[in-house]
Amino acid sequence: MGNIDPAFIQSTEHRPDLSTFVQVDEIPIIDLSETSQESLISKVGNACEEWGFFQVINHGVPAEVSEKVETEMKRFFELSLEEKKKVKRDAVNAMGYHDAEHTKNIRDWKEVFDYLVGGTTQVPSSHEPGDFELRTLTNQWPQNPPQFREAMQEYARQVEKLSYRLLELISLSLGLPGEKFHECFKNQLSMVRLNHYPPCPFPDLALGVGRHTDSSALTVLAQDETGGLQVKRKSVGDWVPVKPTPGAFIINVGDVVQVWSNDKYTSVEHRVVVNTQKERFSIPLFFYPSQDVMAKPAEELVNEKNPAKYKPYNIGKFYANRNRSDFNKREVENIQIHHFRILD
């Protein structure tokens, strides 16, 4: 099988234990067509509080839209590396193709294609507090496959609608107005990522994506039938595989909702394991506020008994800092929301 590049090797304590890989049905599945709004809000709130993850069915995204995007994604990743690199992203414009992403300073066993839901947006040039310059992010679309761009844009439109609905349910479950946070997404940084995880000869040493939380408000993920996503169980801290449910989306609370909820809901660590036999595809939409939004606990949830647990932080600066670690190792830990936590 040859040798594995050391850049992919996880430290001993973070390597997957493949002997215990049994997919389970524990992650809640919520039917969004349920007629009782009160029951639906309660189920979403319980799932956010207990797991930080849930799956949704009857979500309103047409099956043909999902099928089309899966077909075009596979066609793109089947292209030669030379062809894919025609739309290679870089540290200035983080949209496009990339095959050397790092999580927690370890290289991921995957290749990706990223594109913005809104087409073009601006983010801070750097994370430095005194730097007010902005840089423009814009989508890079490949010439092939010819229907790729159209399929991706329609998928983004449909899943964005679902994201707003989920955000509303999460807001209501916190006792807040349904549209409480909608204004934060006027010039959103939301993006869709196409993930391709090839078979790996050393699935006990490498991960498709290392353990991490999502810095978005929430993430809406489509995964294929291969599986591989694992969620860290909040109660006991072990890794739980998320069993693929045909036609469902997997939803997880992101860092921003953890801050907005003042820690009532938690952005839970998750990772992706790989295997020697099957490739895996997945499509997350990271629902991300505008770069000028200041993330802080919702004022309605803060009082004397429950003081704010976070200092406000700027979404754009946070994004700029995180984005720098995608390309190579860094000497210090990547920025995390715990860096803004107010100590008791």
C-alpha cells in the first residue's frame, strides 16, 4: 500500500478506533412537515440542547435539485487534477478547488470545491484589529461540466431557504422572535462546500476531516449513503457515527448560535472517518452572517442570573483568521470562540 504522507497522520489520541465503528440511530430525526408548530419548535430545541445535531426530513428541497447537484459534483471531481486546478483557490480568494486543506494543523484526506451562496462578497483583508481593508471573494466556476454552475446555484437557493426556516425554529425554541437574527444575513458569507473523500489505505491514521466545530451559525449537510460523519456525544464525550438517512439533511449548531444562545446550545465537535473501499461525497452549506456583524449573546437571554458568557466579536475578522489556516500549518492554535469567553 505504500507509505502515507506524515502531514495526514493524526496524533495517537485523535485517531479513529475503527473496531467500534457501528452506525447508530440516536441522532434525532425531525419531520418538518409536522402540523404542530409548537411540537416542532420543542423538538428542534431539545435536539439543539441535547445533541447540537439533528436530521430533517420533508424539508422542502426538491429531490431533483439534490440529485442534479450530486451528479454534477461527481463529474467535476472525476476531472483531471490539471483541469480542476484551473479553478484553484488561494489565500486571497478562498473560493474554488482545493486539495490540501488542514484541520487542527493536520491535513484532511479530501478534496473540496467551495462557492458562495451570494456570488460575491467582501471580507476583511486580515484579522488584525487595525486593518480596515476589505478583500473581495468571488466564485470561480469551471467550464466543465457545462451544467455545473447552474446546478450549484439552484441548490444554494433551495438550501438557503431551508436555512432561514431552521434559523427561525431555533430562534423560537430560545424564546426569541422567529426573525430575530434574519437581519444578520443581509450580506451573508454563507458558502456551499463540495467534499470528496477518496478511499484511504490508512483509515486508522488519517481523517477525512479532523475534529472541529463549525464557525457558522448553523450547517445544513447532505451526505451520501457511505457515511463517515461522527459526532461527539455531549453527555459522555465518545464519538457517535451519524447513520445516513435517505433524503435527509443533517443540521448542526454552529459557533455563532452557541454565542447567540449564551451557551444554551452548543456547537459540538465532529469529524469524518474514511475507509479503504469506498469514496464518500458530502455537501455542507455553512450558513454564515455578514462580515460586519458583531456576534454576542442575545440581550433577551442575558440577565443578572445568566450574565453574558462572551465578549462581542466581529464575524468578518473571525472568518479572516480561520481562513488562513486552510493552507498550511500555523504556530499557534486557530481562533476559537472560547478565546472570547468571559471567565467567571
